[in-house]
Amino acid sequence: MIKVGIVGGAGYTAGELIRLVINHPKVVLDFVFSTSNAGNFIYEVHQDLLGALDLKFTDSINTDVDVLFLCLGHGNSKKFLEQNQ
């Protein structure tokens, strides 16, 4: 299994990515990072995922993932990487 993390999980791009990841047979979603929604269920933001997963947004990052997707706003991914090396 490929373990995946998503940073910037509250936006449209992340919502589409979450749908792809949770329906892929060889991928497991480890975490979805969002500072503004930490502690909330993902389906509270992405309502079409209600019943599809029971995962909450987190404000911490697990570095033990195989793939990390950055779904941050324009220009923010670079800043995020600089701050979290």
C-alpha cells in the first residue's frame, strides 16, 4: 500500500484528490492537514464525502508517508516547504 498525506485539505483541489485516493485500491490516506479545520471531520467541509471516510483534518504532519500532496493556494506550497523542511 502507498501511504499518502495531503496538505491544504479544505480546498476544491484537495476534495477531488481525496476522492481519488480513498477509491484507489493500492493507496491509503494517512492524514489531511488543514490549520483552519483541524479537528473537524473531512465530510463537514467536503459534504459529498459523508459516509465515505471517517477521518478528521489535522494540524500535524506525519513524515512517514510515501507521497505528500500539496494542495495549497498559489505560491503557498513553496512557503510551506521552506517552513517545514
